[in-house]
Amino acid sequence: MTSSNLLEIKDLRVTYGSGAAAVPAVRGVDLAVEPGKKLGIAGESGCGKSTLALALLRLLPATAKLSGEILLDGEDVLTMKWGRLRAVRWAGASIVFQGAMHSLNAVHRIGDQIAEPVLLHQHATPAAGRKRAIELLEQVGLPAARADAYPHELSGGQRQRVMIAMALACDPRLIVADEPTTALDVMIQAQILRLIEQLVAEKDISLLMISHDLAVLSDTCDRLAVMYAGRIVEEGPAKAVYDNAAHPYGSALSAAFPRIGDPASRRAPRGLPGDPPDPSALPSGCTFHPRCPVALDSCAHEDQELRDAGPGRRAACVHVSPAGPAVPTAPEASAGSPA
């Protein structure tokens, strides 16, 4: 039976190095994106989000070893020959990298950089490539005259718009946006997010968006997956995960941001002590247990797989039940919590 999903990730594993020195960055991820839908992936720095994004189009360095399946329209990206993979990049799926200044070529004009994938993939003439570049600039809210500018002549928000224009150049069916609003001020961030939403809706494009900000993802995406130590620990409808997380890590990420209209959260936003574990020295059992406020003694020895956490939801926590999220508060679980 043919899958209805545009993108399916099955048991994806990514390691850097080999042998005893191999470091697991992504550990058995399973995700799917339906046509025209938006999936968000959240997590702290070091949880494997960017590695996952780059793996989707095999953009990782040669030191990375990949296994599993990445099915784009039913075709496995990991087994594609280089010629086919080159054709799929930009035309089938494209990526908006974080840090637009570092992703754009400083010595080439903006218009030439946007036109390049059109010339390569659609075999357009230079005049047609130029015309397409101007069309794309106007689609992302920039005047045609910006085609002759160099990256350093644009603001951070304008450069990010250029990155989005490049991602749209060959009419891909999937866009992967890796922290597309990093380092932008709040007003520009909001504009970029609205622009992405508008373009995705108008062109019926699927979106996989990566961020550390659950609030942004819940406002932008249909579904949300929370990633920790290279694995998905929770997945479900975006609003439901943000408002009532089933996993203690998702709950902590959500609580780290003050809520508008909630004086208590604004005056005392709750964070999470510590950092994600070093991938080369993962703790035994549930990798989150050293930081978990509701961990049981068994969590230090028994790993947790994703399980049913309510309608359309999954979470990898011992406290989860099919009836829905039921993460206890720290005092209720203090007897079994680590010191």
C-alpha cells in the first residue's frame, strides 16, 4: 500500500565517527509529514535537531554514518544515487539554514544566488533565471532592486527572506526550516514566521520546522515533536503538546516561556537545571532521568519507548497512559526522584 505521507522517517540513526569512538547524534527517530502539513521539532541545543534536518537531504559530512529510511514521496533518500539526489535537492525538498549571513555567498549578488538553482535544475536561460529571482524576491516582500545587492547590504531579516526565496526557487514540495528566525528581533521574527505560514499555505507546501521555542512552533505548526538526546520523546498536535505536555521534558520546555496574560508565569518562569547529556556519554535508562523532577528509581535502569498518550499523541515516559497526559508534579514523585 502506498503511504499518503510526503515524508516518512523510519528508525533514522546518525552517528559521527566509527568503532568505539562512534557518537550517536540521532537515535531511532520515526516521524511523518503529510502533504501540505507543518511539523515542528523542538529541543535544546545538542539534542540532534540540526543533524536530523541535514540528514533529510544527506547534507552531513562524510564522518556521519546513517541508517534507517528517509522516504520522500516513497523514495528513500539514503539509497539514492548522487545524480538522483542532486535532482531531488531544491526541486523535491529544500532547506532554509539558520544563520543567513553564513549561508549566502558574500561575493555574489542576491539575484544571482537565487537564480542559481533555477539555472541548474530547470535549465533556464540567464534571462529567465533573473526574472524568476525577481519574482521570488517580490513574493517574500523585497523590492526587485535588491537583486543587485550583496548580502552585507541587507538587514538580517532581509537576508532571511532571501534564504526563503532560494528555498522556493524550484517549487519544492517540502521545505525544511532549521531555526529560520535565530538572531532576529521579535518584530522581524514575527514577520518571517507569518511569511513562511503564508507561502506554505498558498503553495500547498509541507513544512518541517526546527526551533528551540515551543511557543513559536505551537503557533506555526500542525503537529509538534519534542527531541531529547537524539530521540523523539513526545509527539502530538502542536497546541496540545504546548498547553499540556505528556513528557516532563516537554512540560519543562513549555514552562520556560512566560505566558501572556499569566502573571505567575511572567514573574517566575520555570526553567530546567542542567544540560542535555553528552552524546558520547549517555546515561543509562531514560536519558532524561538525571534532570527529571518526577523520575522513579526504575528510570535510571529502564529506557522508555514512545507509547500512546491520548488521541494522536505519543510520549516516552513511565508516567504516560493511553488516557492522556498525566505527568505528576515533583512533590508527588519525590520519593522516587533522584537526589
